Amino acid sequence: MELQPKYYKQLDSLRFFSVLSVMIGHWMSWDSDNFLIKTFHWGNGVIFFFVLSGFLITEILYNQKTEIETGNKTFFQSLKTFYIKRTLRIFPIYYLLIIYLFYINYKNTREIFPYLITYTSNILEAKTNNYVGDFNHFWSLAVEEQFYIIWPIFILLISKKHLLKFICGTIILSIISRLCFTIIAPDKWMAISYLPNNVMFALGIGALLAYVKNTRITFFNKISSSMWLAPLVGVIYILLLYKIVRKDYVPSINFILDEFVFCILSALVIARAVGDGYKYLAKFILENKNFTHLGQISYGLYVYHLFAIPTYWDYIAPKLSLHTDKKETAWMLYFLFTWLCAEISYIIIEQPFNYLKKYFK
């Protein structure tokens, strides 16, 4: 019987809050006078999601690896199953949206279409060091897809006794790559931030957490149940973020340090959620059915959210006379529009395709 990864309910809400963080960064941080909103790195919601993705994907692959070692599956069967399930999960709404926008000739869709359909918009941005408009957030989807293509091959092929060395080596090489880019081409910030080799350390830290959970259970239980470890790392991150304990003459080191510490914090937060789980108020929030549901549709929220602003001002507001001078009202309307799109696509597109996964075990 195929081993199935455990469902972690609290991770759904954490997934939603990570997407919400990105929304705040894209919608509010540039247009707000609030100190916290303007200065916090809301875009690190993407980094959190990379760590989460590295954890979940590696745990799935580790289970598949066990199936291979026990003779229940072959390498190619496991690889095929993984790719099919990932395709059913991520391709439908992405490609349907791209094809629709191409059809209506939405802004620069046709101009960058080859990069969109091949999940390489991050490479385009790295080359040009320019935004790609309303598709800018697709860089992280491109990184995810590039990760999905390559990572399973290594995890399934490398023996378990060498996996730890491989994962740690990947993290170290990614950090070295990031530092080299910041030193050699400090003005090419999109290449520094968007190329997979330069953000692989975040995915790798998530993978390391999955490895520890499956092979070092005593150690995992200690870090997941610790009441002081995550708060301590959180304080360190805040001190770094607001330049309280850092030197500005090494900005490249600071930038790496910020994200690396945030990755450690993210891994600790995830570890607690998949260990004993959060208790008291945190449990009440993370297991709230509304937040868990928003986490389940978070992929759609992320895909559609940057299209909310132009869609609202160019189409909805003129037709329905919903113009507003209050930016707070506009932000709420952006969220409602994004939520509606994500809810509809989840019901009529994502759920039917996800249902098909049961035929590929």
C-alpha cells in the first residue's frame, strides 16, 4: 500500500497567511503611511512558501523513496506519479489564465508569452532586470516549477545515507551563488533574487526539515516543541530587519542574512505546526475553518492577486460605479475580487483536477 504524507491542518492557514503577506506587500506597502506596512518585508511570504514547499515536496518524495526501496514501486513509476500529480495541481488555472489573457491581448501577454508558457519568466526578469507587469509574481511559480522538475530526480536516486549531505550541500552552494551574484553584479537584483540557484537555500531548508522529521524524530520533537527557539530567532530577525544589529557597509551580506534567518524562523514555525501543533489562541486561529479554507484556495489567491488592481479600476469600477477615494476600501475590494476568482476557480477547475489524482497512486 502506498505511503501517504500526513495532512497537517495548521499548515493550510499558514499557507494563507504567507500569501496574504505578499498581497499586503503588492497592494499596500507602496501606498501606506503606516511604518510597519511600509518597512516590513512582506514579500518574505514567498520565502516562507519556498520553505514550506521544500518541506512538503521532500516529505512526499521521501515516502516515495521508501516505496522504491521496499520494492513496491520503481523509480520511474514514482517519478511519473509525482509529475502527474504536480501537473494536475498547478497547471490548470495557470495555463487557462495565460491562454485567456493571450486571447484578449491583455497588456504584454503576447510579448512575453513564450516565457509564461515555459515557466521561465524569472529568467527573463533576471536577464533584463525589469518587471514584467502584472505577471511579475509569476517568477516564484517559475522557481517552484523548476524545483519540481529537478529535485525529485535527485531525491529519488540518491541513497538515504547520502541525502543529508546532498541537502546541506545544496543549501551551501545556493548561499555561495547568492553571495557571488551580489558581489559581482550588485545592480542585477532580479537575478540575485529570482534565479533558482539563488533562492534554493530556502527550498533546501524546508527539505532539511523534512529529512530531520523522517530520520531524526527525537531531535525534531525537541525543536518542534521548544517554546523559546522560534521566538528567539524571531527577535534576531526583527533586529536584523530594522538594522539594529547590523553594519550597512556590507549590504549583500545583510540581505542574505535577513532571508537566511527568516528561512530558519519559517522552518521552526512549520516544525511546530506539523509536530504537536500550536495550542491556545494560535490553535484557534490556525484551525479556524475560514483560514484553513483560504489556505486551500491560496494558490488561486496568489495567481490572481496582481490582476485585481487593473481589473478593478479598468473594468469593475467604471461599469458598477464603485469608484472610491479611500485606499483602505480599495484594498478590501482587491481582496474580495481576488477571493471570488480563487473561490470560483477552486470549485470549477482545481477540485475536479485534484480529484483525478486518486487514479495515479
